[in-house]
Amino acid sequence: MALKFLGIWPNTPDDGSPTIWQDEATGDLIIQSWKADEATIRETQEVGSVPGHSTDVPEHETVIRLPFNMLRFIPCHEDAGSRTDKATGEAGDNDSEDDGGNSGT
């Protein structure tokens, strides 16, 4: 696995700061961030995702909270219709309604 560093929490202290890498072979994002607190996990369970899907978090998964200012480091494919400028963190036009099948509808 070859990872590419994408970004770290601005003005980071020495340890424990949210960081994002990308697996260059698969495109997967590897994210270090804060674990979600119990209230956030309960809310995700109340909101749910797709009908009929369990709201339990399996042992091999976790829920993290990624700070808003880290979104600028998430890469976007050229054809996705929405781009974020890494330098400014500002989103561009969003012409795409495709959610990659994650809407649950």
C-alpha cells in the first residue's frame, strides 16, 4: 500500500491532530480524527441510513468526527462536478446530483 499525504489540521500541535492520506492504488481515504462521542453515535443511530440497515456500529468499524476545515483536503475527481480549492477550501460549482448510490432511495 502506497499512501499519499493530503493534509493535516491547520496550526496543528505536535500530536493527535486530524490527518488525511489517500491509498494511491485504490483511491481510498485513510483518516485519523477524533472518535465521535456517545451523543453523536446515538444521533447517527436515530437518523439511520438506508431502510432496513442496522444502525449498530460493528466491532470492526468506528464513527469519527472530521472537522469541517479538513474537507478541503478530500480529493475530488475531475468529472464529479464539484471541486474544492485546496488553497482556499472554497467549494466550486456543484452540477452533479449523483450521490454514488448513498442516498438510500
